[in-house]
Amino acid sequence: MAQASRPKWSTRSSKMGSSPVPKKLQAILQKEMVREFLAEFMSTYVMMVFGLGSVAHMVLGNNLYGSYLGVNLGFGFGVTMGVHVAGNISGAHMNAAVTFANCALRRLPWKKFPVYVLGQFLGSFMAAGTIYGLFYMAIQQFSGGHLTVTGPTATAGIFATYLPGYMTLWCGFLNEVVLTGMLQLCLCAITDKENNAALPGTQALVIGILVVIIGVSLGMNTGYAINPSRDLPPRFFTFLAGWGKEVFSNKWWWVPIVAPLLGAYLGGVIYVVFISTPRKRQRLENSEDHRITVLPKANLGTSSSLAPPSATPTPPLGGSMPLEHF
């Protein structure tokens, strides 16, 4: 009797274990938009935890545990790890300005813009909360329990960028435009398989090195935010966590949002106009030369350069995988 009842019990338990909830959840997670949202969330979280953690070491460690070079390495290789986390899913933008440039240049549909940015913002906000929790005791000791934005014991700079006294607002704005333009220009080159792109498997490392280079050579003036997703969510976290409205009362807070968007777009346009377009035209001419050998001589007057642009579709600059990061 016991042996006869055992199969019934196992069948019943298997039916009870196969709840429809996991299957529905799995079906939701397999949707493209959801996967890209989660990819941007996780990659931005990883990048920001390493980046903000390196800033916390510099600010709170009295130069014993961190340095400005350490901050550059933390953000740079944080980007590298973020690319490894989500590069093949969403491209691991981790940067609203990069996402904006890709949409403006028609390399990414605009409907994905809010999905990517929301994932980036939530990941960055959660990273700020993680760093605050991990370094809470150090922050309290360093600041004496008073969370301030300015002064010798200011700790708000761990989470967001603030303009130094020697810089004017509009000089800082121009600085962020130029730095983000350099970032996007180099990203286009690194990921452009029709140019001298980074070798397969090395893109994440090369992009991380790019961020380090920008930091060590051009980052002093503004802290090189170059990323609305890096600056705004942690700033909002400090507003909620006790630093108060002073984090928004200064005139600088909007610059790391607007200037990177403009800079990334200009950097992408410059690459397309000065680097990408002439090569593609030459490629079209070369393909026409190959066709000349098989076409009658009377057809030589019809050149591919005179054909409408839609006649020959051109691939995206970065190849099939939209690796555009930070």
C-alpha cells in the first residue's frame, strides 16, 4: 500500500511545486524591454558602487586609503565591470547622455530612452544608498554628525559633483560639454567595427581606460560628471538622507544634467560627419567599382554616389552590438 501511494504523493507534490507565478515572472523577465531595463539598472549599480566607494575612501580616509588617482581607477574599472555585466544585453550605456546621443543619431529607438534612463537612475540611486550604508560610521565620525555640503568636513561630495570656487558656472558648463563630447567621440571610435575598433573581448577594458584618461587629464575642474545618471540620483539621495535642500540650492546642480546631453550629441555628430561619412562614401564607391567589371560600358554613367541614401542601407557605427558605455 505504501508503495502504491508513493507515486500519487510525488505527482501531487510536483503539481503543487509548479506554481504559475515563477513561470509568469520568467516570461516577464524575458521581455526585451524588461531585460534592457534590468541590464542598465545592474550595470549602473555596479559602476556607481565602485566609483562612489573610491570617492568615499579619498574623502573619509585622510589620504591614507584613497586618492584622486584611486577615484579615477574606481570609476574607470567600475565602468569595465558594468560593461561585463550588461554589454550584450543593453549595451551597458550607464549614462543618460550616451543613451540620448544614440537616440538622437537614430542608433536606438526613442521609445527605449525612458526605459534605459529609468534603469540607470534607479541603479545609481541604489548605489548611493549602498555606499551610505557601508560608510555610515565613517561619515558620522568625519563630519561630527553634521552632514554638510561645503566646509572642511563636507561629505556631500562623496555622492555628487560640486563646482570649485575658482570655476565660474559657464566655464564649468563648457568643461562638461567638452569632456562628454570627448567621451562620446572616443566611444564611437572604440565600437565602430568599420574603423579601428577595439579587439573583440577588449572593449570593456578599453572603455574603462578611456574613463580613467578623461579623469586624470581633464577631471580637476568639475569632477567630470559627464553623466546625468552618475550625478542626479545620488544628489537626490543626499537630499533625502539628511544633507537637505542645500544640495540643490547651488546653481551647479543642473549643469551635470544638461551639459553632458549636449556634449554627447555633439561628439557623436562630429564623429559621424568627420570620420564615419567619408569612409562610407568611399565604401560605396569601391562597391561600384567592383560592379563595373560586370556591367556594360553604357551603364557607367549611373554612379552609386548619385543614388538616394535609402538605396544602400548603412550599418550602425558600432556594429551589431550597441556597446556604448558610461
